[in-house]
Amino acid sequence: MTNKKEDIDVKLIKHIQEGLPVTKTPYKDIGQALGMSEDEVIQRLKKLLECGKIRRLAASIAHRKIGINANAMCVWKVPKEQVDEVGEIMASFEEVTHCYERPTYPDWEYNVFTMIHGYTDAECEAVIQAIKEKTGLNDYVVLYSEKEFKKVGVRI
């Protein structure tokens, strides 16, 4: 059996998973749609984040719609003892939207993955070159996106 606060939380989560309203007062607008005050929406979201029921509340930009059509997944072979240091350097580039470590395999030794976005392939290549210069790494593979099939977040 759920209590009233849990029911409100579920309604709130379901409402925001389609995205926040693009207005000057998104939390107020959500509150009006759900019969809550703006402050109550903000406080409920904070509590949901704090207790781990939601992991993050962040913007997700449809990059192709704004002309960012070059998307390069660059995979790097990074010595295990340098992963944290190198990962921080890579993640510091504003064009890098994702940077994470993955396990290696006998036929795949690349352990750090970076997703780089740009308006052109040349822009992505320039970022890769800058990362190479800052990290001293030369063993990598670039995989370019050709088509986006689906982009949907987790839903409840």
C-alpha cells in the first residue's frame, strides 16, 4: 500500500520524464498541472534526488536539431594507473559529453570511451588532436555516428 506522498512522487516523476516545460517558470508550471505549489515541486524533487529515487535532473539537448551533426565515439587505450587522471583531462573538454571507463577484452584493449560532438567531422578531429596532445595518448579508434535510431530515457 502506498501513501499519499509516494503517489505524488510517482505523478511528479511520470510528468517530468517527458521533459521540463521550456518556460521561465517550469516548476511552477509543473505544480499547476499536478495541483502543487512551485516550492512543493522543487522540494519533492530535491528529496527524490537525496534519497536516490531519481539519480539526476538534467537537460538533454537534441543536438542534431541544433545542427550538431558530427558525433565521434573515440575509444582510447589508457594505462590502468592513468585512467582517473586522463579521464579528468578528457572530460574537461566542453565538446566531450560522455567519458567513461569500460572493461577490456583480449580482442578489444580500449578502456576509455569519449563521446565528442561538433558541427563537422573536422571539429571532432581537432578535439581528438587536442586530447592527444594533452594526454600523450596515441592508441585510439574513432567511430562516427551515421544515424540516430532511438533516444529515449528510462520510463516508469
